[in-house]
Amino acid sequence: MKNINPFFLLILMGSCMFSNENLAPDQQTWDYALPNQFDLSDKEFLDLNEAILNNEFKNINALVIIKNDQLIFENYYLDQQREDLNKIDNATNVLTSIAIGMAIDDGYLISIETPIADLLPEYENELSTDSLKKIITIEHLLTHRSGLSWDEIVSEDDIKEMMNSDDWVKYVLGKALEAVPGVRYNFNSGASMILSKIIENLTNESLSAYIDRRLFKALEIKKWLWTTDPLGTTNAANGLHLTQLDFTKIGYLLLKNGLWKDQVILSKNWIYESTSLQHQPSYSYSMGYLWFQFTEDRVNSPYNSKRAFYIPGNTGYHLYINPEENLIVSIGAKNYFYGLFGPSYWLYLLIMDLHRDNL
Amino acid sequence: MYKCYFGLLLCFFQHLIIAQQSDSLTQFKTNNFIQYLEDKDIGWTTFAGFDMAPTMGNFQKQIRIDIALTLKKLSLGMTYLSLFEVLEQYVIFPNIYRLNAKHGGIILGISIFQSKWINGYLNTAYHWGQMSWEDPLAKEHVFSSKSECIKPEFEIIIYPKFGLQLSIKVGYQQMIELDLPRINSADFSGLFYSLGLKINLSNEKY
């Protein structure tokens, strides 16, 4: 036995050496769970996954579902990866709604009934073209009822022309009034550019810097991209790029009434007010402050949780927050032909079907 | 730090190899060295086998290799474990990931009884390493965590007079510091048993 060469043992041991590299731990905002832990059917969600893979819902590239504070579904499609940044299109608008709430919390702004003319002295000329423009308030912008002429849903001409101009805020404010402010609904992403400029004037920092300081840092959102207009005003119309999980975090903050890891980021009162019904412009949806809600319409009634609200991005980046079910559905898609209520909307409705079937 | 322990032990064994493989000019020195080890009751043992360890409610097979220096009734060495069986489950639903576990560490032992056919030992291992959820398709670690384990055990060696012996171990393992989604330390703590072969060199009398 003495002469047994231990070399073979060393080779064996050498082959067993391993590297204890510390991979960066995944940013774990939520614990992971399976649908069946919440009386949902795993199989039905696997079928749903298969349907998305088969492109039955057009061009969906991400789906994240948070149920009872746990992540029960996260998957990416069409070469999308978890860490990829995506332009969330006009879902960017709700960041201005959040920023206005924070500006009130921080004491920069007293009321959303403040006329925007008081806050935008540099656009005196544009606001003087019609005396009624001076009565446009922040609230009117938040509810898409500024009265400014705007075509975004049918032709997208205005959004395109705005983005080709040098000063986007000037372009929006320069539009003629076609209704008395506060009366008529007209979907207008450009109005968020005005809100972006207002935040800039109130806080002396751009909307993106303000949101980064007050929101993104608190939510540990480190990877983001936010474009600006040629003058450097943050593009609140459609310029924010986020990962799907970080997009979901914004919804989670609102679901938790503005509380994030025992820190108040946004006041509960503002969240309640901004996500509550302010007016109902359509049979199928009502509006808060840039947030949408389901109505009691016959088609939508099964999904009409009293407090549910959502933001439908034009290309399919949708975020649904349903406080009653403690549910968030965050969808990413790249659809350019369906408008606000395309495949992402249908996908949410199906998820609610699965949800209710199993209750 | 554990790499230092491994390094020191490997250096020692490397020294043995060099000594054993030396040519005739140094054979005398080698013989003297082996004789010196024998005179000092220093030997070494190796164990290769499988642990059947608690893993998420079941016993799962782990490859286990121990190599230790012995001094009279005591032994000190290193141990290595790696999950052998493929264990996959939903982690981030609907994605299935594979559990990967590799640990290395030190093992201390003492001989507590000897008879003609059976020897008994009490060992305690402390090992640390990495556990991870791996994407089976991309072969990438999606989540990874350091983990540590304390493992007292009772070992019986059958047929101790031969260099190649049968080893049976029973013990308890307590996992600590595991931070991975969908699993926790308790999933890997509990009674275990182990079966393998042991080579006992140079101090068979212990």
C-alpha cells in the first residue's frame, strides 16, 4: 500500500476544485412563487405561455405578474431579455402624474388647479394667442382635457410634428384651442411635455433628474434611459426606456400606496386621487390623472375591480394595477397598429379570466 | 481562505508524489521519508462515495470525496461534495432551472473504536461553497448563493485490515446562509447517510 502513487487522487481532487465566484445576486424585489400557491392553475398559465410563444397575442415580448406581493410569472419572448431596456412609449405619461404628486409632497406645488400660465412665463407668447389658454390648469393636462387641438389617436400627425420641432413644449402650447379647457376629452401625450417643463421650472431640475432622485433611486432602478427634446426638456410624451421589471416596480409602488421598504415615496392621498375616477370619456374606460380605469360597461364588467387602474402604452407597454386582487400585470409588446387597446389589453383580460375562474 | 487550505494540502501531497516518483538517486531519501512518516504514525486516507443528503424533501445523491492526513487516532483533511442528480423545478415561473451545488471544506475525525473487522470514527465536516439555479439551456447561473454546512457524522469502516475498505456514514447536516429563491437552508438540513470506499494508507493500525 505504501507504494500506491497518490497522483491519481490528486488529479481527482484537482478536477473537483471549483470556483466560488460570487455572481451578482439578482435584484429581488419580490419572492418567487407559483400560480398554484394562490389557487390559480399552473397549467392554465403554462398554456397562456404557450399561446404567447405561438404569437397568438401579437408581438408580446414580456409578461410579468405579481400576485400577493410575489412574482408568479415572468417570461420574455421574441429575443427579449430580462435586462433589456424598452421604450415604454406613452406609458411614460404616468411618470408626470407621479412627479406632480411628488412636487406637491415636496412643497414645490400647492395645487393642481394652478393655471399653467403662472408656471410657464417663458411661453407667454404661446399662451396669449387665446385668452382661454390662460385658464388651462395642471388638472386639465392630467385628465387630457386641456382643450388644445391635438390628433394622436387617428393620425399621430401632431405627435410626429411635435417631435420634429425644436421646442416641443412650444409646439403643444402653440396649438389652437378647440374647446374650453376642462370640458372636452382629447387624448394628448404632448400635454405631458408641458407637465415636464412645469416640473423643471418648479424644481430647477429636469423631470428625469427629479424622477431619478425621488423615485428611481428609491426603487433601485439603476438602468434607464430618458430622451429629451432638442432643448433638453425631458420627453414625457414617450421617451422613457425601462426594463420590464423596473416598469413593474412603478406599479408596485402605487399598489403599496407609495410605501417602498418602509419609506414613503409618494403620498397615499395623491395615489388615491390620481387613480380614482375623474371623468369618463368613453364607454370602455374612465380617467384618473393620466391613469385609466375600467368602467362598468357590459363587456368590461368582469374585470371591473373597483380600484383597478392601468396605463395602456400605444405600442403595447401596459401596466395594470388591481389593488383588490393584490395583482399587477405588466406587459411589454411591440405593436404599432393596434392603438391603446390591442393584444396587451386582451392578454390582461385573459389573465383576469384565469384569475376569476379559479376563485 | 479555503483555497489556502486546499493549497497547503495539495503542496504536501505534491511533495509525496515527487518523493515517490523520484529516481533511484533519491529513492533512498524517499524511503527515509516514508519511514519517517511511519515512525511518526502519520498516514493518509481517502474516501470516495455518495452522500444521500436531504434535498428539498427528498434524499438526493451527492458525490463525495474526502482526503485526509492521519496522526494516530486523529485525522484532518479536506472534503468535496457535488450534487450528482439532476434537480429541476420552476423557479421563475414558467421557467425551469436546474439546481447546482458544489461545496468544499475541512473534515476532522477521531477513531473511537477498533476491532478485527470494524472500526468506528466520529467526524465533523465544515464545508462551504456555492449553490445556484442554472438555466439548463443557456447554462448560465441565474441565481447564486454562498452556502455553508456543518456536518457531524458517525462512520463505520468494514474490513479494516485491507487498504481498500467499505465505509458507511450516518450523520446530520445543517445548512446555513443559503439565500436562493424558492429554497432555503431547511430544505437541505437533516439526517443523511453515506456509502463509499476508503483507502487507508500508511497507518492501518489506526
